[in-house]
Amino acid sequence: MNTHSTSSGLIVGAAALARFIYSSDDEHFQCRVYNLTTAGCKCPLPHSHLGNWIAARRSTILARIEEQEGRP
């Protein structure tokens, strides 16, 4: 499966998102990415869909991480 990051900071595909968040595109981490995009997740990953692909901006993910680090 072809996954990539664009020059605009858009990360496309579960494998690319897993590489960015977990530093690995192992199937286990791709499943975690899918779990973070489901409706019932406590701390959902900000994302959008491009057809069947999951996509997210680097800056948005980093902002969410910073927000989570600030919580008690």
C-alpha cells in the first residue's frame, strides 16, 4: 500500500501516520491509528478521510500531543 506525507504537512495513510506517531509502521501500530479514529475513542486523533484513506496534518497532531501533555 502506498502511503506518504505531502510537502504541505498532510500525512496520508495509516502506515504513514503510524510511522509519524509511533516511529514504526508495523501492523500493530497501524491498528492503533485506526482505533484512534473511531467514534468511541477517549482521545481521538484529529483526522479526515480522503476516499478510503485516513489523513491528518502534522501540525494538528503535534498540537494535540502538546494539549495532552498539558493535562494533569
